[in-house]
Amino acid sequence: MHSYLKTIGFSNLIRKKDIDQIIDEVVRQYDEKTVVESSDHCLYAELSKSYGCDVGISVFGEYDEDDLFHPEYYFPYFRGTGISTREDVVVEKHGGRESFAGACEDLRVGATLFFFLQNVGEYLEKKEKGVPFDRDFSVTLSGLASDGKILLPIRKTEQVIAECERISTERHHLLAAARKGDEEAMESLTMEDIDTYSMISKRLVSEDILTIVDTFFIPCGIECDQYQVMGEIVDVMETTNNLTGEIVLQLGLSCNDIHFDVCINKKDLLGEPAIGRRFKGYIWLQGQLNF
């Protein structure tokens, strides 16, 4: 069973028989279908069925000579809104199946972001048509959260917020310059990191770490697209799985200046979400390429 089915409202799916029934329903009563013929004349198809606002299940498989569909794998999806990043994206195929991972180096995080590609059918369709992938594509990121909790915000004045934005902008410029080989920018970043470490060490004596660290985006676990995140909630929406009736929460987050949406089953969230508060939890990062 996919461990993130509960996130979109299927927490009671515990038997393989029940999961097979859901997959069969998606194949028979899909809402979206993308069919692609590969260069080796294989006919691949991506079938998706919605079970609520922006949440559902996608099944990827192949048609045989008798026009029978054979599922290869399935995954729950949550489609985010807006543009999360415009950095260059590299797409690589997973070993063993026709699924793909995307990677982009975003300066706001300071590391490479890895995500599971949602629109595989559209990607393969563009690839087979010879669309060049050296052009800029924006990415809409979203996360499926296995669990999470709500934290109170850090109290900030308008002057502090403005100063944080100024420092963040300057750091982005330094990181961009350092990536191009600017030694002076590298030295400035090194000194800044030393000062930050010194400041945190002093404040930890009398303060909690969550009053010092506002947001974070940290890789977690063995899988490269699993992260622990903490971000400020900028939007809250509640939806219902139209098959099971379970309540699913969709939170818009601002995390390290990256805006993306996170989906979580209401039963797995500790606390009451509200705009201005913070969400902290473990997510499976997905992404959609906007061609």
C-alpha cells in the first residue's frame, strides 16, 4: 500500500483487495487520460481520477496489442497552485519503472530540491515530440504530509520583517555570485555563516530553537524527495474526499521564501491551522512542470 494514501483521505485502505478496487475504478472511470507512443512503439498511458479538490490517484501503465491496459504503478497526488520556482530543472527516470524525478538547485534553500514528477504523461508527450528541455520551465511544488503540527508564529515588528527581507535578498545575490565563482561573495557567505552560528549559540542558552529558526527545508530519510519542513501558513482550505468522507486540509506555506501547498489528513494534524501560524511536518515533495 502506498504510505501516502491516508493523506488524501484513504486512511482505511489496509487490504490489497481494497486498493485493487480503487485502481480498477481509476482505470474504468478516469477523469484525465494522456496516451503516449514511445519511440520503441510502446503505448503508455497515464490515467487520473479526482477524489476531491486537487487530490486524487494517478495510475501509469501500458496498453498491449489487444488494447488491454496493464497498470505499472500508482500514486496519490495533490496539485498545488502558483509558481514555486523558475530555476533550471533536470528530469531523470527512476530505475525499474517509468516514473521520473525532477531536480532543481534553488538558491533560497541552498541545496538541490528533488521532487516526484506528477505529470509524467505530459512530460513523455513533450519529449516524444522533440520539445527542447533547455528552455526555462516553471515548477509548481506540492507536498503530501504524513503527519504535522501547528506552531505559534514568532512575534515580529514591521522593522524586523523589512530587515529580514533585506538580508534575504542580499544573501540570494551573494549565493548567485558565489555560484559563478566570485571569491569575494564566497568569503562574505563564510563570514555570515560564522556570525550566524555564534548568534545561535548565544541565544540557545536562554531561548527555544523554534523561536530562533523561523522556517526550514531539510532533506529527511533515505528517499531523496522526502523532507521535513516548517513554514508560515499563508492560506488554509478544507476539502472532503468524496468517496470516504474524510476531511483533508490544504495549507499554503511560505518556507525559505518558497511558496508551495501541503496536503494533510485532518486526523494527522496536531493543532488548529490558521493564517500566520506555522506548520511543521514530514512531506513527500511532488512537482508539476508547467510547459
